[in-house]
Amino acid sequence: MLKVISFTICPFVQRVTALLEAKQIPYQVEYISLSDKPQWFLDLAPNGQVPLLLTEQGEVLFESDAIVEYLEEAYPALQPQLSPVQKAQNRAWSYLGSKQYLVQCSAQSSKDSNTLRQRSEKLARAFAKVEQVLDQHRFFNSDTLSMVDIAWLPLLHRADLIRQHSGYDFLAGFPKVQAWQQAVLTTGLAERSVSAEFDRAFADYYLSDKTLLGRCQWDCQSCDCSANSLEPACCEPAQPAADIQRCTPLPAANGCCGSTGCGDDSRCG
Ligand SMILES: N[C@@H](CCC(=O)N[C@@H](CS)C(=O)NCC(=O)O)C(=O)O
């Protein structure tokens, strides 16, 4: 059976497991710690990174682009009738997506609204390109899943989790991309391609008190402090980090984020 060497919240791994799920190819997953990589992994992985794919014959494949292209060739194709040009176009749009993984990770890690805004702009430039080419199809360029959908799935999945938690939407202003996101999420591949620990591990890393998006809460009942607009960013720390209070409902007299955390008292009761 195929084996994927993985790290719980790695988007490059999720691209591979999403494709395996889409093709219904059985596989095992072995998780490693990236802060303490086992020697057997370092011996196998020339780039020292996950994902690795161990084929049924025991060959080692690394680099997610190479792995998904192998899976598309070696197993029944998602879109079998594509011309060489269409395949090359799909690869190019896929690379545009996978190049954004680390951009999104760094945006999600932002500690303040200026940083989040700057990092999101880079991501938004890529989503704007997709917005221009999405047409009447259900998925990227057809009514069935393509390799491009799989490549962008980790970005669309994470954008959905962030929006649900904080109200901040990486896809704001891109209605066609939002519709595409819904179509991709409706397949269930996002959940099936990650472990049961994914949501907790993702929240621990990106939605803790250490990140702006972690401090902002979609469902704050005391004021409109979700990171929807970042104008003003109600969850912004106005004081050193030690003083930050979470943006959960507090007595109205204190303001939503408490006297230390809210950038705009007029919005906080
Ligand atoms: N270009 C690689 C990137 C993979 C990557 O960045 N993986 C991260 C985890 S998401 C990793 O293994 N980081 C550990 C390291 O770089 O030492 C690919 O596409 O497979």
C-alpha cells in the first residue's frame, strides 16, 4: 500500500492526500515531528521535507509537485482526455496555487493587522488571477474535479477555517473564488484529507492568542470585533502582548476587548 510521510497541518501534504482521496486510492499515513525529524526520515528525504510518498514498490518520491504528477500518471487520471497543452495549463495553475501555501501560512501567523494586510495582499493577487478565469463550471475548469482544484484545496480549506473562526476572509471581494471554494469543500475532500487532530492542531498554531486572527472572534457578542474588515482591527493589541485580552464578550462597560485590547472604543459599547 502507498504510504505518505506527513506533518499534521502541512498544506503540501494535504494536496497529496486530497488527490489520493479523490482517486480513492488506499494509503497509510505516518506522522513525524518536524522539530525532531527521525533519522530514517532524513535518510529517505533528500530535501528533508514532508510529504514523502513511498510507492507500492517501496520507491521514495519527494516534492509534492512530483508526487501528485506521479499519482495522476500512475493511477486513473482525474481528467483522462486532456491534451498536452491542457495538462501543461493545469500544472501551471496548480503551481500558482501551491506557491501560495507558505504565503497563506505566514499571513495566518500575523501578529497585527498591518502585517496581515500586507501578507494577505500577496495572496489576494493570486486569488484575483483565479477570479478572472473562473467561468460557469462547478470546479476550476470543468464540472469534475481537476488537478487544479486539488492544488488549491488546502488554501480554500484554510481560508474557510479562518473565516469561520475570526470573520476574516482571505477571499473577500472574489465572489467566483468563494463559489469555487464552496464547490470544493462540498466534496468532503478537505476533511477526508486531514487527520482527526487537524482542526485542533491548526487552531493551536494559527488561532492562538499569539496571532491577530486567533484573538479576533467571529461570534463576539459585545461588538463587531471580527477581523472582517480590519478597519479598525478591534483585536489589535494596543499594549504589550502580555496585556492582550481575548476578544470574547466582556461586560459592555469594559469594551469588547477590555481596556487594553481594543483599538476603537466607539465600536465596543
Ligand atoms: N517544496 C516542498 C515543500 C514542502 C514543505 O515545505 N514542507 C514543510 C512542512 S509544510 C516541511 O517539511 N518543513 C520542514 C523543513 O523544511 O525542514 C514540497 O512541495 O513538497
